[in-house]
Amino acid sequence: MPDSLAENAGENEHNGPALRLGHLYPDQLNMYGDRGNIIVLRQRSAWRGVTLQVTPLEIGEPLDPDAYDMLFIGGGQDKEQDEVARDLREVKADGFLRAVEADMPVLAVCGGYQLLAKYYHPAEGPDLEGIGIFDAWTIHKGKKVARCIGNVALAWGESTLIGFENHGGRTYLGSGAQPLGRVLAGHGNNSEDGREGCVYRNTYGTYLHGSLLPKNPHFADHMLRLALDRRYGPGSGLRMLPPLADTEEWRAHETMLRRLNVSPRSHSFDVARTS
Amino acid sequence: MKQPTPVTASSGRAHSTLPPVPRDRVRFRIRASAAIATGRAAGTMLRRLRLGGGTSLPGLVARYVDPHVTKHLGTQMRHGNIVVTGTNGKTTSSALVTSVLRQAGLRVWRNREGSNLARGIATSLMAHAALSGKLREQGDAAGVFEVDEAAFPQVVAELQPRTILVTNLFRDQLDRYGEVDTVAERWRDALARLPATTTLLLNADDPAVAALADARPTGSPVLYFGIEDAPTSADDAQRVHVVDTRTCPRCRQLLTVTERFYSHIGHWRCPACGFARPEPAVRARQVSFTGLEGSRFVLETPLGQTDATVHLPGLYNVYNALAAATAGVVMGATLPAIHDSLERFTPAFGRGERIAMGDRAALLLLAKNPTGLNEVLRALGQDEAKHHLLFILNDRAADGEDVSWIWDADFEQVTGKIASLTTSGLRAYDLALRFKYAGAPPDTVEPDIGAALTAALAHVPVGETLYIVPTYTAMLAVRGEISRRGYAPRYWEQKDA
């Protein structure tokens, strides 16, 4: 098996509730601790008796929207981004778009976020076409313009999200697009308009890694609950994923907020939906 | 494609020992003299004020006064300079190279721990210079300099080394160095500008490193080193998550890997263009481990073969030993000299360094990127015993401000081998989370390193060892703590450190 994180794949679910996560291009897009997000989704499910089955979705494999409850796509090196972008457009776009329109929760981090938008305009060379889920585009303003690097804090609904960003491209949202959050510290999409990430239906794009989910347990549970609601019916998410203590998670989260001089907000996952 | 000249073990053709550098014009340079005097004064002041060891400020100041001071001093070195770079193993490899060359009867001057930027190299050379701008002892020495990956192009352009040793290339501090491909590209550009006589010593088992020979002109000397066989379990093959080079450095097609020792290090071939692991001139066969204490292997070189032992943990240190043996071969060391120096070698600063702490001991295992950390975790996990552990994660500039990489390392390898666990450092809670999600929440989480050391030692029974796994600045800090308690020398007081 190409990725041992997929060890649960194919297990039957007679033993209890299960979620099926499609992990896009784990071999090509695996920068910045993307694996941490998968580990957290799996453990937080397991701690509440839900089995997370992870299936790698490699280059050349079509995406069947009925085969998954959730999708994850991470970031990669530039040279791998080309190959992945082509496959995404030519092999997976159809299934991916159907999954998104059917409200499947999708988490796209960094390079993956850029690929779900309209296009990426690199420092040199031709534009890289995305699959246009987000009304957004990314422009690399040349190697002389500093990258957006550092710790980030966002206001997300009544709560905060923290992470680390490292991107050369600046992302801009179209007039109808909703950001994931408002930048409290750090650069965000472009270090100009105070917005970070993008949300369309249940598809979340963000530059935050670090990894994102370990120190944002409310966001991890939010994604899992969306998937459970969709699979087991409305209200299943809250019922099947009771709150955890998350002491270390919030200590890590608040340590970073303090360092960034950001006041803590709610720990609640109950976010005012922006759509 | 230009083909440099490889030397292989099986060809039986020993690479000729490099002759001393011709002693030509060592000109008096007033500017160099001024640079050395000013730089030195800065270092003295720093130590007087107890601000540190002054291992980089003198060079920084001197290079400001005379930007050519490194070249001026470096080219006086009678036996030339060896530059050691790579993501992991720079410090241990250079210490091993030094040990081999000294055993072979050469005087060796090297840079100190952590002074691996251009200013640190200048500082090291200045320490051996008279105020006239000439090296003492007429420069009758070989220089061994470990050089930061990012500083490499500048340093080799200034220093014009005779020999360059590259250990490996992994992702490390993406926020500082950029992606693996970017680093390789900068190295190739720098190598292309060096004279054809510069000798390259390359890790055959790392495709990105082996491909560096492509940047060299035809006939330019290249020696490869590599491991032929070592214990890897099916389990390990399943576990590989941190693979930084998957595609052919020449044609970008996916590589075929027949043997994977760790990460992308192993035996590889490109099915598309045929580029394949070059045959190593210096290689290890039948590698076996003796717990965390070291490894044994059959060392094959153009000089013959011998049973070798190194007292350093993990397979990654076998590569460091091979790198040193290769440097020994090109610098004219004999096989017994290479064998003895490897066997007698005591670990470099923080890299498997054992420090007695009264009736207990500490073993420092520096881990600064996912591959390095995985090798430490694997060594801990393979050992029979359960260990008392202190993990320390800082996110200062020298550690990398992005700590995502801890999620790429397999902490799951050690969860069954923990007697006690303390996490510390600026990112103590990030580490605590990593262990928690691996199934082993820590006993103590204490960001303050001094308090954490005390807490961790409280778990360790008399006669036993605390295994400390720190990032770079955390290693300096915890070593400082240990030395304040009277157990270890301050680092600038260490010989050769």
C-alpha cells in the first residue's frame, strides 16, 4: 500500500460507524505536515468510536463522489503542482465538482487551496488552471516580492484559528466569495485585504498548516460533524462526536494566540455559517 | 550529458592522493590584516562581556572590512580545504573526516559547531592567521569546514575548496531554505562554477545528491559512497512517509526503488532515462546495529576491505562514517588509519553525545528535521529497553519557525518504548499533541527547559540514562543547563568542537 495511513481502507463497517476520507495525491502533495491533519481526523474519530477509512487518490484515478464522505488535498513542491493540476482538471474535476455541489466536506490546504481556485499565475511561465470551485485566483508577484511566511491567527466565527503560512502567491477573492476568516495576525490570502482562505458550501480552502487541525480541534470536529451529518442524517455529527477535554490542544492554541498578542475567543465549534 | 569520472571500488583503481596545493603568492594584504585585527577585537569583546563564544562575529566584522578575507586565507591552506554540506550529518561527518585525517598524520583545522555560515568559516580561518594576513605554521594543514546548505554557494565561491562532500538532501526548514529542488538547483549552479580539479564526494544512495555530478565538467573527479545492504523490515517500508525525492533528477519521471533504507535513501533507478544509483567507490555491506550504541559493517574501499565499527546510533551514522572514509581515501589515509579513527571516534556535540550527570547520564540526540528525527525515533524504537525521554522543540530561526514537520515524523515508533516522557521548549504543547495523537500523552509538559530537565531527571533511576531529543537551539539551551549544573563543558571551550 502506498501510504500506511490508508490501513483502514476497505475494512467493513459492521463494527460501528465509519467515515470514508479520500486523500488526494498523498505522494505528490505532502508538504508542511499535511499528514498531521489526517492523523488528527482519524484519532478524533476513533476516540468517539468512529472509524476513519483513508483512501489515497493517486494520479490517474477518477474520483467517485459516492465513494467518500470527505476529501483532503494538501500542498506540494512547485514541480509536483503541475502534474497534479493536470490530473485534477482532466481526471478528477467531474467527480470533485459533483462532490462539492452535494455538500461533501472538503479541506484544501496551501497548494491544494490554490488548485481549487480559478488559476495560479506563477512568477514565470504559463498560468496554471485550477478547477474553479472557489471564485478566487492567485498571483505570484515575482521572486523579489517576499513570501508570506509566519504564524497566523484568524477570527473564525465566534472563535479563532491558528496556523503557520508559507506561500509565494497572493490569493484574491471574487466579489461573491466568502473568506474562511478575518486575519488577526499574519498575512492571510494576500497580506492586503485582511482575509484568509475561502469557503464554498462545505469546501474549505486555507493557507494555514502547522499542522492545521491538531491545534484547532474545534475545526477538526466541525469537518468531521459535517461528514457525519451528511452520511448519518442531520444532528448525527453532534450526537456521534461528543466534546473532548482537549486540554493540550487549547494550551497549544492559546500559547500561540498570546505570542501573537491576540485575545482568546470562544472554543466553540458552533460557527455562524457565512453562506 | 557531460560525464565526470567516477572511481569505483570494483575497478580496484585507487584514486591518487591529492598533492599539496602549490605555494604561490601569499601576498601581504593590508586590508586582510585590518580585517583580522578588527574581527578579533570584536570576538574578544564579546567573550569579555560574556555574550557567547564569538564563533561568528569576528568573521562577520572581518568580511565587512575585507570581503575577500576568506579567499585570501583559505587559498593559503597547504593541503586544501574540504567543505561538507547536506541536510543531515554535516557536523558528525566533518568530525569523522577530521578524525580520519588526523589519524593519517595531517594537521586539521575546522570550523566550530554552528559556525557554518560564511562568517563562521571566516572566523575559523582567522583563528589561525597572524595579523600579517598569513596563516600560522605556513598553513601546513587541511581545512575541514561544515557549511550550511544555503550558505554553500557563497562559501565555495570564496573558499575554492579542493574537495566537496555532500551527505544528503532532505526537506529542512522550508521557511528558511525553500523546497528541496530549489536547494539542489543552487548547489548545481555553485558546483558548475568551480574548477575541474575540485573533487566531489557524493552519496550514491540519494538521487538528488548523486545527480550533482551532472553539474561538473567531463573528467572532473567524483567518488561515490553508499550502503549495499542493511537491515530494513517490511514494517519500515510501510512506514515511509517522508520521501523528499521521488522523481528522477534528470528527467522527472518516477524513480524505481529496489532498496529503501530510509526516506528516499536507497538503491534507485529511473525506468525512463536509465539514470541509476552510481556504483560507490566506498561502501558498507552487512550493516548490523548494537542497540543505540552503534553499528558494525564491512567497509569496502579502493584500498581494500575491513570490518568497521562506529559508536554512533542509527543507519544515518553509517553514511557519515562512509563519507569520512571516502574523504580519507582521497586525502591519502591508509585503510588501518580509516578503520581505527572510525572505531575510536566519540560523538560530536549533541549528536549521540553522552554526558555523565552524577549518578545518572544524559544522551543527547539532536533532531532538527523529519528524516533526522525519524532516524532517532527508529533507533529508540528498535532498542530492547524502555527509555526515559525528554523531547524539546523550539521554533527560533535556527530551528525553523514552522513546526509542521513533527507531524511528518513517526512518533508511533517509540510509543511502546517509553518509561517516562517530558516535553519542553517554546513548542512544548505542540510536541505534547504529537505524542498524544501517537497514543502516548506525556507525563510532564514544561516549556521551561531548565524546569523540564529537572522534572525529566526525577523519573530516571540511579544508574540510568535520560534520552534528550532537542532541536538545534534547544540542544544549545539544554546543554547550557547541563553545564550550569557542572556536568558539561561550555561549547566554545571544547577542543575542535
